[in-house]
Amino acid sequence: MYEKYGNVVTPEAMVESALNEIGYFAEVGFDLIKISVKASSVPLMIDAYRQLAEVTEYPLHLGVTEAGPLPGGVIKSTAGIATLLAEGIGDTIRYSLTADPVEEAKAGRFLLESLGLRERKNVDLIACPSCGRAEIDVVAVAEQAMTAFAEREIPLQVAVMGCVVNGPGEARDADLGIAAGNKRGHLFIKGKNALVVPEDEMVDTLVEWADFIMEHGTEAALKRVDIKKAEREAARDRDRLLEEQGEDANDSVSRIEMIKRHVQS
């Protein structure tokens, strides 16, 4: 087969090989099989599975074989597996990492949850990438939040945002979130400002309210707070930040000019 296709591995060769294997089982009337055409090359793997899905109805087992160690192995595997799953191709998956099998299982679970193919059991923590307006170390606070929630079975989307100017609006669809501003944390629930706490209590507050929402629900949580007061406090800190930093905290115009000069040189 290798020689037939010019001494190179091709999607066509992999599919023909798989079909030959399927034929052996068909000869004896056995059809309880699942097919895998994994490859360590992501484009090759994607093309092979796409072609195979066109010519057989057997379930397909997806994976990028010998993907390597973290973090590159996770990225390669996700690029291949997620592409196919998003197209409706694939029935089971395997992350083939040079790592603890627990890491493989975690990666697979997180991918399926992210694509909505598996019910989420743990927190989906979202966070902004930080910018010139952020008043906290977003990376540090997000890591603290991840540690605090760890394996707790709280299937909520929780947001950690760097500033109160953009945070509550950008993460309005999150079940719960907190945004920094003027050394304070502005807690919001489904986009509604709910509470103001000291900055060093942001993560503990997230965990406390996540527990409450899980037990009593979002509506009960909103009834516990003074939304108007929280909105006033958030507006005060937003106005202060905008006054101090202006509309463009990242000075985009000068950054664009700098990039242009770099490209032209």
C-alpha cells in the first residue's frame, strides 16, 4: 500500500487500508467494529477521517497518534479532534499524549464539554487576556480561582475580568463573575452587578456565591443583593478609570503606527 501511493503516507492509502481491514470482518459476518485512522500529522489525520466518513457508516475513533508531551501535544490533538467533531465526524476520542493518562482524560473531557458534547460537571472558568485597563494581575487571580474550584462539581461558567469598564458587559452570559476596579471586586450575576467586595476577597467571594447558586438558583441569588447600589458603585469605578485612562487605555493609535514602522522596515 505504501509503495502503491508513491512511498508516502496519504489519506487515500490510509482509507484504502482501513476498507481492506473492514472487508476481512465482512467476510465472516462480523460488524461490531470501530475504525481508527490516526496519524501524527494533523492535516493527514483530518483528511483521512473525512474521506473515511464518506465511504463507511462504521463508528470512528479519533485521535492524533504520538502527539507528544504537554502543552504541544494537547494543542495538536485538539486541532485534529475538534475539527472533526465540529463537522459531525467521530464517535469516540483518545488523546495520545506523552504524559500521565489522567492528563489525557482531563483534556478529552474538557474538549467534549467545550463543544457541548458532554454535560459539564465542573466550573468553566473564563477570563480576559488582560490589557492596559486591568487593575489586577488577571493571570494570578484566574489561577487562584482555578485552584479554589479545582474538582468541585459546580457546572457553572465563572468569569474573572480585569476591569469593571468592560468586564460585566463582555462576560454578561456567564453565570457568575467578578471584575476588578479601584482595589475592589465587582461581583456580577448573569451580567447584573450584585455586590462589591475588597480586592483580596474576590476569589473567596466567587466560590461562596457559586455554592449558593448551585444550592438555591440564580433568582434567589439576585434577591439577596442590592443591584441598584452595586450598579452605582460599579459606575463610580468605571467613570474613575475612564477619566484616568481615557477611552483607549492601550493607546491603540501609537501601537498601530509602531507596527506599521516595524513592517515597513
